[in-house]
Amino acid sequence: MKKQEQENVVPRPISRSDVATYFGKPESGFRDRLFVIIFEAETRAGRWFDFSLIAAILLSVVVVMLDSVSEINYRYGGILNALEWFFTVAFTIEYIARLWCVKHPLRYARSFFGIVDLLAILPTYAAFFIPELHALVDLRLLRLLRMFRLLKLTAYVEEYSVLGSAIIASRRKILIFLSVVAIVVILNGTLLYVIEGGPNSPFSSIPTSVYFAITAVTTVGFGDITPQTDLGRAITSITMLVGWSILAVPTGIITSEMTAQRFAMKRPPNTRTCPECLTTGLEENARFCQNCGAKLPIFERDQ
């Protein structure tokens, strides 16, 4: 059973304080010193390592971005390619060093940042050995995700979890909201098609009109399609004003859910139990069970 739990490790962010326990820190020797440098930024050598790695990541991302500009690639393609291979080899050595200096290399390889580290170097090798996969080289920009660990943003994993839980808890409300938005956009686009449609009109079909309605609701307004009639412009103006209010709805939904979760975390637990279905943790002011609907006795807080 224990062996199965070790094998079924789910990729997830690991905070710096848990690294030594989760990945396994060597007791002594060169592996222990290397572990301190790579994983523990509190030391002087660790800080220098992190600063150097941040610089390498940023420079490698700049190289990838410059390589995508055809004029720069034409003139300096050879230099950019050499720099890319330099960074790839350096990151490969770093990745191997991380695997070597921990007691449980498979745990690191299957962790969130272990997967990110692998994806940061894999595209270059894949494009070299299989030229058909050259389009995957843009995945090298995933190296930016490694900055989260180096900048200690993993200390906020709990806050990320609260946000994710709030989104999941409010998924039904968000789904209803998106359904209403979809209905409004489709009706608005259809109405504009009826009003603006014509032989030479840019509103040539309902899907095209719906596309314009989406840009109007989101207040983007690319300008490729514009209404020509006064009625069409009036409807578009109203749609844009409605769009401002629509954008605030999901923010309010998620914020209220996050507030409720924070309040629930700070609130002391109670043992109020339904006498019918034995559901525990019921609200103090509840008169009926939220599970079976049975009437609840008056609650007396635990002393």
C-alpha cells in the first residue's frame, strides 16, 4: 500500500520548506552540499545560484522571442541558435543535478516544477531529432514558470488553493452567468443581422454578427465591423454599456465565495449534528438540516 502511494504521486507545487522532507535531503557529502546550493536559497551560494538561474532564464526567453522575429533571425540566426543550445545544455545539467542530489528523484521528476523543468529543455531536443516537431520550440517560454519557484511565489500555494476552490465552488453560478451572456450575445447578433444585413453589409451572416456582438459586449471593438444605421449604433452602444456591468458579475461571484471560504476557515468548528441523517458541521443558525430537511433542535455551542 505504501509503495502504491509513493508511485501515484500527483504533480503539485512543493513549498520550499517541504523540499527537504518530500524529495529527501542527503545527510552528508557532495550531494548534501549540492542540495543546499540548489534548493536552499537562504545560503550565500544558494542565493548566487538563484540569481544566476534567473538571469539565464530571462536571457533564454529573450533569445526565443528574438528568434521569432524573421528579420533578426535572418541576420543573427546562427548566434541565436548557439545561445539557445548553450542555455538548453545548461538547463539540462541543472535538471540532472536536481535529480541526482535528492533521495527521491522520481518524486522530483513527477512534481509540478520537475515537469516544468523537463518541458523547458525537451522542445529543443525534440526539434533537433525530429524536425517535424519544430513548432514545439515555442514551448521553451515555459521556462518563465520556473521563476515562480526562484522568486518564492510557491509560498502562496495556500492562496492559489483558496482561489481554485472558490472557482470550483461557484462553477454553477459561473455556468449560469455564461449561459445568460451567450443568450444575450446570440440575440444581440441576430438583431443586428436583421437590422444591418444587406448585399454589401459587413453583417453578412448571423455568426459574423454574433462575433461583432461579442466584441461589443467585451468592449474590445476591433473596428473591422461597424454598424451603419442609427438603430444599429444605438443597440451597439447599449450593448457596450451592458458589457461593463457584465464584466463585474464573475468577479463578484468569485470574491464572495473566497470571502465565505475565509470566514469558514476562521470560524471555530462545531459538532452540531442532524438527529435524522447524522450530518455534522451544520450552521449554528440553521433551523433545518441542509441534507435531509429535518427540523433541528436549538443549538448550544460546545463549551
